[in-house]
Amino acid sequence: MDWTNWTPRERANLCFILNDDRVLLIRKKRGLGAGKINGPGGKLEPGETALAAAIRETQEEIGVTPLHVEDRGALHFQFIDGYSLHCAVFVALGFEGEPIETVEAIPHWFPVSALPLHEMWEDDQHWLPQVLAGASFDAWFVFDGERMLEKRIVWRGEVPGGRIELPT
């Protein structure tokens, strides 16, 4: 895949809320990835920043407001059916409110040490544990439906635990 002139069809975000040694994830009820576990998030509205969208989407999907939100990375997805998505990744170090189920998602707390990676998108195992430990990154993935065909991850600065993913 030549990423040089790549342009996403859509822009979206994910927001992972940390609380002690737990992370707040959702089981998506509809849309791309329905049935999978992921962080709350969604598409940007016209004129909206990725950060504003991450806060809004988290409020809409699970009823909480993320606080102390940090930009941790960017995901670039190309699907072989032609769909393409840029996704900003944020980590929140606090929140207000109580997580609730909505028409969009069911919230669940998971230990950071026991992420349900077998129920998540295939790429998550290659970056999410490091991001929750404090790392920042840029990544590019090619998917055929839900199957990952290619990956490239570039870490920004030091990676907690020293784990490095080499381009494939």
C-alpha cells in the first residue's frame, strides 16, 4: 500500500478512559465494528476538532465526560473495498458522570492487564497496551473486512516496556 497520497474518506476518534488500573471500553451496538469491544468514539462533525468530537462522542455513547484528555496517536485505515478512515486516539485520565448503556454502546470496565483483545479489532493488540501504558504512535493498517492484511506502527518517543512493532 502506498500511503504517500492517501486521503481518508472519513475522520473519527477513539477515547480510552483510564481509572486506576482499569480502562473503560464499550461493546458497540451498531455501525462499523458492531459487536466488537472498543473505546468510545465516532465520526467528526463538520468544523469539529478531533478532541471535541472525542468528548462529545463519549458523552453520547456512554454518558460520561472524559477529563484530562491526551492525544496519543493516529490510526490510518484502508479497507480493500475502498473505505478509508483516519482515527485520532485519545486517553483520558479522569471522567465525570456514571457510565450508562445507550442505543450506541454498552460500557464495561476492564483491567488494563487483561484487555479483551480477542473481542476487539485485530490491530488493537499491536498498539493499545502500549498506549494505555503511556506511549504515543502513528499507525497504518490495511483491512479486508475485519481481517488485517498489513500493518506499520511508528512510536513517538519512548515506548513503555520497550516493545517495538516493526513494519511488515
